[in-house]
Amino acid sequence: MSSIEIPTTTKDQEEKKLFFTTTDLLNKINTVLQQEQLKASPKSSDTDPLLQTQEDEPQFELQRRLPDGSTRKANNVETDYADFQAKLKQVRNASFFRD
């Protein structure tokens, strides 16, 4: 199994962060799941390749629902829009509590 580096944020970085976006949430979920898979994965190289973790692809991703009911992976513009909406909701909620 190859060694991979999982980026993590410190508690100070999270506290200084002004907004928590959809992308942040998905990245955190995928990081935690990847860490748990690495802990639980067998150490031997003789294991079935179908049971090994797939480190290159995210397990959770933002999807766009199409009019026919099917879904596809969201593109960069759609992801940016979802992040912007999350920021707007947080600003709206924060200003509501300040009044």
C-alpha cells in the first residue's frame, strides 16, 4: 500500500476560519473516512485488490440533480455556487443573532 499524505487543519485554523463551506464539509468527511480506512486496511500486500481502499477518488462529492432525476458530479462553477450559498446562509444567520 502506498503512503499518502492527508492534509489536516489545526484547531486554531478552524477557529480562525470565517466561513465553513460545502467543499470544506465534503473534504473533512472524505479525510476522516480515508483515515479510518487506512487504519482498518490489512497490512499485507497479498490482499484482494477489490477490497483495498481507492485513495484517488473521493467517497463523497457534490452532485447536480438533472431534470430527469439523474445526477452527475458538480463542476467547479456549481461547487463555487454551493460554497457561496453556504457563506450567505452563515452571514444571514450570524446577523440574525446579533440583532
